[in-house]
Amino acid sequence: MKKKLFIAGCFSLLSHAQIFDSNNFIPSVDEAFMLSTEVENKNILVNFQLVPETYIYLDKIILKDLTDSNIHFKFQGKKKEKEDVFFGLSEIVDSDFRIEFFPRDEKKIFLSYQGCYKNKVCYPDKIKNIFIKYDKKSISSVKID
């Protein structure tokens, strides 16, 4: 009888442990934040699609050209404030959003951003390349890699 109780007790403890937690999955940064681009009136839109329970630090979204100069962008989405363990009071975005910018004839732009998943992991800075092709004076295609 004692052996059965011991086994039942161990199983009960293990069943509450994280190894049996169905929410133990942590998405990669590319799974957590999916990006796409589009062109609208000579501007480029970068759409951020966020997995539930993720967020991106608004001040960590940076666009730079090949000379390392910042490119101004317009944010379109909902901001929130969060008291963050690492960065203190921070503006975050925890739902889908987009940024819009005018490329000034650049052919390659660097986009960096940083975010977190739940209270489990904060991802390191992620850098994506935005490649822009032109047809005379207008943008013919945009690719993000």
C-alpha cells in the first residue's frame, strides 16, 4: 500500500511539473514576429504579425540605411506601457501593427527590433534586410529577408 501511495504521490508531483506543461513551447523569433512588406504611394509598409502573448519594444524598432543613418518611420498600431524587468518603464506593442517609411532611393535597408514571449524569454535583437528594386523612379518590388 505504501508503495502505491508513493508512486501515486510521485506521479502527482510530476504531473504538475513543467515537463508536462502543454504551454512549454517557445516560438522562435521568426515564428513569434512574422513580417511582410507592401508598397503604397511611394512608401514602404512593414507589417508585423505577432503571435499571442508576445510583444515588441517600440524603441527597439530601428531602420537604418547603408551609411548607418536612421530612417524615420511612422508607427501605426496600439502602444502600451509596461514595467519591464530589463528596461524599466517601456512602450511596447502586443498586437499586430505596421510601420511606414519613405525609402529615399535606397536599395537596401536594415530593420532591427526586439521583443519577448510571455514572461518566458526575451529575444535578442533581430536584424532583417529590406531589399528594394526600382523601375525608373518608382518602386517595383520589396523583399524582406
